[in-house]
Amino acid sequence: MNTKGFERRRLLVGGVASALTASALTVTTPTVASATTDSAEPLRAAVLEHPDQWTNATGLAELLRRAGFDVAPLDVALPATGQPRPVDLIAFGSFTNNDSRYTAYTTAQAESLRAFAAGGGVVLDLAQSDQFGAAVSYLPESLGALRTDDDHDTIHPTALDHPLVAGLRTSGGLLFTGRSPRIRTSWETVGEWRSMRVLMGCSASGNPPALLEGAHGRGRFVVGSLTIDKCFGAGGVPVQPETAVADSEAFFRALARYVALVRQGEAPAVTPTPMPPDRATGPLIGHVGIASARVWARPGLDPTSHPRWACRFRREDGPTRSVETALSTANDNTLLFDLRGLRPDTRYELSIAPVAPAADFTPLTGSFTTSPAPGRPAVVTMGLGSCAPSTPDRVWTRIADEGCDSFVMLGDTPYLDTSDLALARRKHRAFLQQPELARLISSRPVWATWDDHDFGGNDKHGDHPGKRNNRTAFVDYRANATFGHDSAGTGLATRGDGLGVYTSFRRGPIEVFLLDPRWFSRTEPSWVDPTTPGCLGQVQWDWLRERLLHSTAPFKALASGMIWDDKQNGESDDWGTYAHEKDALLDFITEHRIPGCFLVGGDIHVSRALNYGPRVGYDLWQFIVSPLHDRTIPSLNVPSPHLVHSAVEPHVFLKLVADTTPSIPTLTATWINRDGRRLFEVRRTAAEMGHNAG
């Protein structure tokens, strides 16, 4: 689901905040020159702006006029250096890259934008949203700015002496306070930059930045994430409190003074702000079997200085063993260790450090317990969830507190909504760095598949052109046993180029088949009927049939990010769209009398349990669990004759307990929220799931 838009629409509740009284503010009136050059000619600006689609607000052109600029629309048919009249400033307003003209212009006219700045012009880019590409692509090679999806409401002055910052009003040490909650102060930020100075930040440290300056020739590029231009609605009526409009006016007056200084060659030199040191990520415990384990990490050190790394591991009553591997630059400077010769159902502790000692590097530590041996009585408690937050959240702590000895990510874990490889990797990294999640993934095995938002974007299918980049990011940041197959149809255990990300694993009484209905959909004919669109693809279907036929697990989860019936909305990323393949799969289970099967899905921001009756020779259940984050979609809790339980509840995960210690094995599915409240529960015996079939 398109949660970004959903979240923003949710924030429209409440209307415009009332103006703050002057007594509540610490106001400093900026002193800026009028927008003139040495010859007293007004400064000229060419503007491309786009209304905020949630409030329809604009304001860039009007604020520049109030600051003294002579303003005209940017002629997108002409280069930056060839506008109908010479300009001193080219300004792109916030959300402008929701307008295809922005993407087309900055791509086609990248060279002219660079020439414009080199000649002494200023380019202000507040385009902000990463919806159509995160990188500010037209910057010269010496500069770089990569936008992210982080949202903030606090803006800190970082370069207090800079003309764009000095003199602006602050309240409690913050800039641009008292604004309407309808328009957040910074929807996006800049996560990575190169050779630019941070002028304002979303934290006191300046990271992530909200406004950056880069020098090129005699001119400047100013890149930011601020929505301070969104001040006016229909008919020019303010949509911000009076004080907030005054803050915006003050910034654009400061911009006028700054542009004049750049034109005159008197702007202060740009001293770049260095990126902070790369943070270590992990370890992430990936696939763990009865005798082996995969361990992933991204240590954050320079690969040229520390190319070789060691993972030391031991069981409680055993000696320390070690395995080495090289830091993989092809996989975003990550490590993947394969630990072998382990004992079943045994706890191991581990630490990861460079082979050559590194000063001030603290070894990365973790632990895991291997799988119980198949066929032996055991209790496995597995957590599953989809649609996860990329901000700290105690739902991860609750999963651990509930005794989940393993966890399955069912997709939208995290939300990428981009096909830019660098940004996709960064979002995976930021997701795994959340403190609560970091503790979870370092202390139990974690497996993952993807759904639409980590595949590429809302309701995306196999014809999505950016899927290869997102598959690269997925395999870089996960440690499944396998990742789809290669071009010859052979299953892939390595992290190179391949097709799809499907995999399976067994943990004691449960075998989970993590399917990939995204990669192959709409690009391959269906193996059921070549005249209909495919979903799984022939190779994945053959793989699934073979694995199901040979599985001896009492309980078998057929899991995908998307749900196994029709969402009944305008989107087509559900198994209802591919009912011919779903029916063929269920017919296969029926024909071969495969016991213990149940369906698992996520995606829809609603949790549900459905019983389809004896569809496969015994009652077939679907367990839908969503979301782990806070955004529900009540409209997708649609009526169904098969619906037994449902909950429109945020911060929910599924706890599966498979117990084969009693004479009649049981599978218990419990939907739990982050406060520990039980929403509903389904309990089935092995006999009720086909194990007593003749």
C-alpha cells in the first residue's frame, strides 16, 4: 500500500494552527540588503513550483516577489543559461519533482544548470520528495546530495554565521517553529552528501541536513528539504500562521542578500562539512539450520584498510572456532559468514572483528540457537510481520519478550519506494540500525521476502524497470539460505545477479516457503495457461512443487507479502489477480494429499484470519498480519464469507507456536500488539490439518 501518501493524508486532520503570540517568541529581525546588484537592477528569478498535493499550497514565487526579486516562470523549453531574460536565481520549490517537468528539465538541462552556476548564478532546489529519484542528479561531479525518506519537524541552525542563517528567528534554539501541522517542515532530508556545507540540520548535530550549500565556479547550489515555501492556498490565502509566514519571508529576504553576494563575488567561501563516520550495522543472524548458520554484518570500516574479517563463535561448553571472509565491495561493503559443523538445538555466541586489529573498533556480537532436528519432539515459537516502521519502535522488543526464537519479514520491511540503488541500500541500512530491531536480529535467525514497497513501489509488478537494483539491495542486506535462481534455473545461494528472491527453510516442526510473486509477474506466461499473465514463473513453480512433495514438516506455511485473495480495491497486487495459479497450487496440494498447509500474507494494514473450509482435503486457513507500523487501512478489512477474525490494529505481529511434544501436535497462531494485548487466536491440531487423512 502507498503508506507515504496515506500518512500525509492522515496529518491533514486539525486545520491550520493559530498564530503564536509575540510574547511567546524570541524574534530577531534579519538585516538584509534589498535584492539588487551593484547597478541597482533588481535580481531576477526563474521559478518552477508545484502545489503540495495534500493541501494545494504554493508560495515560492510570491515569497521571492516579497523579497524583491523580479520573478518569472522557468521556461522548461530553454536551457538555464538561455532563459528569455538573464536570471540570477533558478528556484525549484518543494514537491516540484512530483511534476514530471522537474525530472525532464534537470535531466535534459543538467549541463546548462552547471554552466549557470559556474557563471555566478544560484540554483535553489527544495524539490525534496524522493518519489521520482533521490539523487540531485544535475550537480557537478565534485558535489553530491542524496535525498532520503526521513521526515522531521525540527530544524536547527548549523552555520550560524552564514547569510542564509544569520538573523533568522529562533525559538528554543530551533528555526521555523510554530508552523501548521498540515505541512511538515521537512518531509524529506539529505542522507548523504559530498563536498557541501551543512547550513541547517534536522538535529543539533546537523545530520541529517535540511539545507546544504555547494560551490561551483563563481556560483552556488543550495539544496534542501524545507517546505517553508508552502505558505499560500487558493486566492493567496495564507495556510500558515502569521509568524510562520514571517519566518518564510525572512528566509527569502536572506536568500536575496545571498544571491546578491554571490553575483558580486562576495559570498563566503564554502568549507564542506564532512559526512559523519559510517555506522556499523549488524550482526544480522540469517538462515539457521540444524548444523549451519549464516551471519551478516556491515562493519562500516574502509574496505581497503580492513579487507579480511573473522567471525568467532562457540557453544557454551565448547571451544572457540573461527571463520574468515572478505568484505564484499560488490555487496555494499558487507560480510556474509557461513558457519558449519554446528549441533542441533544448541545456543551459540559470536563476535565479528577485522583480522588486522582496528583501533577503536568494538567487535560486533550476537547469538543464536540452531534448529531442532527434524522428527524429534520440539516447540518452536516463530514471529512473523509485515509493513514495518523505519523509526525506533518497541514492537520489536515485544516480539523478543514474547519468546519468539525466530522471525520472518513478510515484506515492506522496509519501505524503499525507490529504484535508486544507493538510496535503497541506505534505507535497508537505516532500517536494520534501529536499536530495538538491531537487538532482535542479532539474537535469533531472521528470514525475509519482499512485497511491493521493498520490491520497488506501491502495486509494482515484474514489469517494474527498477526491480534489478532493488533485488541487489535486498540480497546485500539479507542472509537467506537462497535467493531465487540464476539464468539457467539453478537455485542461488550466493549474492550475485539472479532472478527473484524466493527461498524456504525448516525450523523444527515448521517449514516456511517464502514465495516471490513479484519478480516474475506479468513478465512470464502462466504455467497454468500460457494465454494468461503469470505470477510465480515456471522455475519457482517447479521448485515449490518439488519442495512440497518432499517436505516432512508437520506444518507448512505458504507465505508471500501479498494476500491470498482479492483486496477489493483498485490495486492488482494480490493472489486474486492470479487466481488461476493459486487454484492450481491448491489443487496440487489436494491431489498429492500434502498435509499441514496454511497460507500467510501481509500488505493490507489489517490483520485477519480466514477459513476456506476443506479446500485441500482439510480446512485451509489464511493468516494475514499487518502492520508492524502505526498506519492501518480500515477500508481493506472487507467482508468475506471465510472471515473468522479481524482487527484494524497498528503495531501487530503474528506469533506461531508449533508444538510436537504432545501426542497430538498443535499449531497456535496468536495476533499480538506491541503492548502485549492478544487480538485473536487460531489453534489447530495436526489431525485437523490433514495428518489423519487416509
